[in-house]
Amino acid sequence: MNDLREILAQLEAAKARAEKAELPLLVYLIAMAILEAEEQTRLLGPPTTRH
């Protein structure tokens, strides 16, 4: 249940940041997901393909 409360708190914070940036929440969340993925790629390097 604490995990759910933490997720809800994070969504509330994201909603506030989206409103401040004058963006719809979904657009803000997608942009943040893309930035997170780019950061992970920088940290871990590009994915490798196995044959």
C-alpha cells in the first residue's frame, strides 16, 4: 500500500510540474519517460543485438 501512495505522490508532483509548464499531464509524462530512456542509454550505452 505504501508503494501505491508513493506512486500517487509522484503523479501529483508530475501533475503540478505539467501544469506549471502548461502541458497536458500525458504529454509531460511521455516527455519525462523519453528523457529517462535517453539518460539510461547514456549511462548503459546503446542496446546490443545478439545473433
